[in-house]
Amino acid sequence: MTFLDRLAAICGPDHVLTGADTDRWSRDWTGMYSGRPLAVVRPADTAQVAALLSLAHDTGTPVVPVSGLTGLTGGAHAPGQLMLSLDRLNRIRRIDPAGRIAVVEAGVVIARIHEAAAEHGLIFPLFFGARGSAMIGGALSTNAGGSNVLRHGNTRDLCLGLEVVLADGRVMDLMSELHKDNSGLNLRQLVIGAEGQLGVITAAVLKLKPMPRAYATALLAVPALRDALALLNRLQEETGGAVEAFEYMPRNYVDGYLQEVPGARPPFADAHDHVILVEIGATAPRDATPLPDGTIPVVAQLEQALAAMMEAGAVLDALVAQSETQRRQMWAMREAAADIHRHWLPQVESDVCLPLDRVADFIDLTLPRIRAYDPDATELTVAHLGDGNIHHVVMPGRDDPALSDRIRETVEDVVQELGGSFSAEHGIGKEKLATMRRRKDPVALEVMRAIKAALDPKGILNPGKVIPAADGQG
Amino acid sequence: MTFLDRLAAICGPDHVLTGADTDRWSRDWTGMYSGRPLAVVRPADTAQVAALLSLAHDTGTPVVPVSGLTGLTGGAHAPGQLMLSLDRLNRIRRIDPAGRIAVVEAGVVIARIHEAAAEHGLIFPLFFGARGSAMIGGALSTNAGGSNVLRHGNTRDLCLGLEVVLADGRVMDLMSELHKDNSGLNLRQLVIGAEGQLGVITAAVLKLKPMPRAYATALLAVPALRDALALLNRLQEETGGAVEAFEYMPRNYVDGYLQEVPGARPPFADAHDHVILVEIGATAPRDATPLPDGTIPVVAQLEQALAAMMEAGAVLDALVAQSETQRRQMWAMREAAADIHRHWLPQVESDVCLPLDRVADFIDLTLPRIRAYDPDATELTVAHLGDGNIHHVVMPGRDDPALSDRIRETVEDVVQELGGSFSAEHGIGKEKLATMRRRKDPVALEVMRAIKAALDPKGILNPGKVIPAADGQG
């Protein structure tokens, strides 16, 4: 029996794909990671995943787990390798509206969880652009972030329980619905964000939250980025921590938006150096129920707060959305980042995180340092400012891989000097393996290797990613 | 040079204690775990901790890390062993009010962090009875809970960064201030709650939060515990998630309080079966600033919500604190648990967690099942209901260790049937090692053992606790 026959004996022949049938899995969303896998195997349930991994372990076959293929760092790249697709594990097993949990399988698309929760007036507060194709297994494996981390945390903060198939096919049952569970090592948080290095996530228990009944959304212009943190802190206090998003767009971002996006209009009469999108979510009827004159209390509250801030000179200008249409326009500007820099080639893209009070330092330091050796370099910045998370793209002055590498190292230098991380929410995958080696605490790397070796002694799970090898071979 | 001389060469002779000088470390808060350690060594800084562990590793000497000795499961019990006390690592290195973080060493007493944060109008939202002597290192090692987990999470949710000395003395630097950091395995969350099995925490970066400007606190009587979850969900929506505590006291708890605590007075004119203490924290001036008539808006808001619930029959009676004195009286009733059952001997104490909607099932099932074989058994229950966390004490009908063991197993059976955990917030330590073996997913135990062996191959860190040995001897 060939290896493919053995796969087919587990999943059925229809679910072992090769050749042109694997087209869908042969390039990812970024287009940067392409190549035909040896085969794609599509198990139907946890038992089949376990049988497949047991076979892979026995035969020493590398396995690349994959769900929605929307990762940004090549974590599911598998040219010539066996891909284990979780897309058929796609059941929402249960929604418990009173306990506010959803029990889902790894292959459920995130937007489906949103829809299922909405039927009960609840949200699953994980929102990012790819939510219509990204699956929860991948979001958990990469600890995905998005626009609502400020209020609700990353994916790891939204997960109560997990089912994991280990490298050798053993099934680890951590499917807890509990908000407290101090029973030994926290293996759930170890597997979340491990990008498939320690096991394959097959199911999860997720937290749901009340759906905001109204939003107050505004664009603000501020005199200096350095003052923005005080504004955020003040808005958090004013709203009891209901700030859902606090997003930063500098002048060149707004300019890029106006140039690149058809129909885009300037948000303010004057051009401003620093624009912030802020959104408050109101779950309380007293904040969300329109008054007799049509005013929505949470919107009025934000207007008053901003008026006071303008009075004090902390805000130069402000525009509060008066309708859902206006709110969507504001978000469209924020979400246009990929459109703005899509023509930038080559580009050096970074997803970095800084201490909240060092974001302005990062922006002040980085481009001048690059321009010292590449005077024509251009920069685009947009940030989840409330999290200290900057998406940063540099277009070098010329197409030269060595120059791009140098720029990448400069960005990493500044991040390291300021106590930041070279990966905020996109993960490591293949793309940042060299950076991990250069920048991560060496003892932490040793510990990661020791844990990897303990749980996947043959190194079959998603090899060549995330954890750089000790010998420098990567 | 003797082993003690070598310890003294690292820390100075004044900081290696033996004999009567170790009295303070020879019994813990519970009084259940006593016995003189071989020696207590009190390093001054991380470098000394590293040198001590390096020595212990080279010589194969077991080491028991200890900070405030306020654990409830014997996690720091070290008769005849070497205790490594973190109490001299007691510096608050930095408070950053804008970034809302505190950088502290492991031996800082939690109440000192509260005081330091309060100077900036901030809180470190970890509150439990022992906060005046418990140290942050121990709280992190045990992932301590307390009264505000509902709003702010457990200790692990309040920690951004960690410094850890590994079993062989290597120092792992995870001292991040970042709110997002997806750079490989999450080693911080692995070490938090590991009860000293994987390394010794020497420093941490903690999150601070805005200090509530006012509280609204009330006692409610509800017709059925089963309905309480709907009340909590409604109060969360009404307040935008500002419920800080939702604590349950059944009738026998209130009766015990009235009998055992001098000066205690009945909260309501009528006796009720189910009493809940609820507290809302208001950070917004609009909620906290007294109106011209002296009314505090958040208090009025809670009164209105409760009035509506009484109208609907969901609440039978309610008492809203009108002063800080009244608020403290309400909390005093909740915090009297230890006083109420202090004379119960023997007692079988459990700290269990249930899915939020199964708490009532646990209470309905447990005592009847025990009384089937021990008709005189008595029960005391008090719960962090918003977290599904029940502190449960049974006084058996007679003093018979076999009967106590049977009761413990019955409680565990019910917890397991309902999808709960046998340890919510107190951890495993020595006390629950046998329970871990019986009840924890066996694959999860295998994974814990593999990680322990990978990071502490000689098994010198806090041996004989938390992770039961594979051979049944542990």
C-alpha cells in the first residue's frame, strides 16, 4: 500500500487530493508563498486527524496543518509536503447564549461564528479583514489580532477550551468551558499561537460577548502623536473601558488613501499630521436608546468629550459619525491600507509592537535612520495605537534585496531599542524565522526548542517554521 | 566547603538561615503544612537566584521557591528541603502611569503594589484576603484569583512580562511591556500558574487599570440560583461590563455568618435561600460625580435596574449600600467564610469551577449524594458566581479519614460530570496531587511531564507537587 493509499484508507479516497486538485492550496492569500503540496488530506473529524498524525509520526512524514490560508507570514507554506486541511471539521457544535460560549470545530470560518452568535444578540469579538475565509483553527494557531483587541484581547483571550491532536496522534482534551482552571501547566495557552508546532487544534470553546447596541465613532486630528495616549486613557475612563478601537493614521497614510482609493474624500477641511479613528461600543440601553430628539446618548457623550478636548487644545478637529454610512466611511479609510501600498514594489513590511508610550519614538526614529543610507525610501504607517501595534511598510529607493534586508534590520534595531516586538499579531511562520534567531531572547529560543523536541521528537509538525534550529540552519 | 558555605558564598552568610531562624518558613498560613526546612536562602537579586539554581542543578539539590507563604494547597511545603525565598527581591522598579504598567520584583507584597498604583489614581486589580502578605511572585506562580476576576481576569491576565530563572540557572528575559507579541511559543503563560515547576519568577511587568471613582454595591435575594446568570448578563449589558463582583451566599452561609460572627445582623427582614452580592465599579465622572441632591449616578443606575428586576419577579429583595460603611458591611459578610467554618473539624474543602450554567446543578447534586452514605454531613458554600467558582466545605458526620476521602471523591465526581475543574484558583500544590492523577486528562498529564522533563531534567524544582509522576509514585 502506498503512503497515499494509507491516507485514503483513513479519510476516504475523495479526500486525498493531488495534482491540479490541490490548486486551491498551492498559493496563499499574500501570493508570496506558492508551490504545489505533495498532497492535501481532508479529514472529517478528530479521529481521522489523530489517525493521520499517527501515520505521519510512524513514517516520519512532515505535516503542515492548514485552515483558511489567510496567514501573512507563510505559516502554511507546504511545497512538496503533506498538507492537513481542517476545512471539513466545520461544525458549530453548540452555542450557549446564557453561558456565552460557542463550541466550534477548527475549520469553521470566523464569519460563520459571527453569524451564529448574532442570532443570540452576541458577538465573537475577533474582527479582521480576512474573516470571511479565515478559519478559527488558524486564528487560534496564530493568535490572530484585529481591530477589537483593545477591548476584547487577542484570540487567546477569547478561548476557554481546546482539543489538540499531538504529533503522534494522541488527542489532548482541554475542552473546558471554565473561566478559572488552575490545574497544572496551562497547555491551552501554549498551543494557542504555536503556529502548529506542538499539535493540531481540532476544536475550541470560545467566549461570546454582548453585542453593542450602538457605536460612537469619530475621526480626530491631534497636534502630536505623543499626546494620543493621554486621550485614550481619558476616553477609557469616560466610558468605563468601552473603547473598542483607537487607530492611528498619519498624514502620508491619509494622502495615500486620497490618491489611491477612487471616490475617497478628505476627512477634514485642513490636512492634519495625525488622525485617529476612535470607536466606543455601547451595550447598555441607557447609552444606546435614541432620545426623543433622535440623539444617541453614547454619540452625544463622545461629542461632549471631544468638545472638551478641543477646548483644551488636545484635539485640533473632530468628526463624529452621524450615521452607519458615515461610520463605514471612516472604517473604509482605515481598512484601505493594503490598497494604498499594493503598488509598492519592493516593500519591506513589518508588524511590530511597542510599549504604548514608545510608538511616537518608533515613528520619529525609523525613517530618518533608513534615509541615512537610502534617501529615497518612502514609508507608510498605520497603527492599532491602543495596542501599540504598528503596521509599517517601507518602499526602498531601489530594488535591491540587500537594501531591503538592511531596512528590515534597521526596523528591527529600532524596535529592539524601544523594548518592542518584531511580531505583534501576524506571527513568525517562514517569513520571520531569521528575525526570531536574531532578536528573540536566546534562552527563550532554547526553551522553545526543548519543548518542541519533547512534544514532537521527530519534528514532523510544520517543520522549518517559527522556531529557528539551534545549529543556525534554520 | 559545605553546601551551606557555598550558599553563603553566593548570598552572604546573613542570608542563609537554619534552625530556629527558619521558624517563619516552617509553617504556612493554613497550618496544615509544617516542618523545618533544611535551610532558607534569601538571595538579593536575579543574579543570585541564578547562581543558587546553577549550584542546585549541579548538585542535584531540590529547591522550593517561596514568597509570602499564603498558598492554600501546600505548594511551598519544604520540610528538610532547601527553600529559596524571594522576599528580598522587593523593589518596585517602575510605575508608568501613562502606559499603565508596573515593573516589580517577585518579592513585592501585593498591597504595596496597590499603594504604589493608587498614588497615580490607578489600581492593580488583584484583590484577595492575603494581599497584605502575599507576594506577586507567588500570585503569578499560582495564577491567583480573587474577588475581581470577573472584570479583570486572573493574575495571568494582568501580566505583560516576566523574568524567569530556569532550573539550571539560565535567565529567561520575557520582560515585555507589550499588549501584543506573537513571537513563538507563549512561555510567559506557561510559567504563570506552573507553581514553580518550570522556573523561578524573579520579576514581572503588570497591567494597571483606572481606579473606580465610585462603587455601587448591593445585596440581592433571588428566587432561584438558576436565574442568577440571566441577572448577571443583564447587569453586564446595563453597565457596559462594569460588574466587578457577583458573589453568591446561600441561606446556610448567611445563617452561619449570623451565628459565628459577633455583631452580625441579618441583611434582610426575611430569610432568603439565595443571596448575591453585586458590585459595579464606575470610572467615568458622569457615573461617579454626585448629583446636586447627593445621588451618585452609578448607585441610582443600579437601584433602577434592581427595581425593574423586582417588578419582574427576578429579584425578591434588594439592599443597595448608601455609604462606604454599608458597602464594607456587605463585603464583611462575604469575607467571613473562613470564620464560619473555622471550627469545622474535620472538613473537606474544595475550590471548584463549573461552567457558568452548571453551578446550580453542582449545588443541587452534591450534598444529597454525600448524605446517601453520610446522613449527618453538613455543607457550606460560597461562590464567585460570575466566574463559576465555588468554595465548598463539607463537615463529615464523623471523623474518619476514609469517609473524608469518599466525600472528596464524590465532590470530584460531580464536578467531572458537569464539565468542571477540581481546582479553580487555589492550584494543586501537594494537596491535590492525587486528584490531578485521577481527574486530569491523561494526555495532558503526559504533556506536562514531558515539558517538566525537558526544562528541569533533574527534577530539582519544587519536586513532588503539581504534576503526578507517571509511575504512580508521585
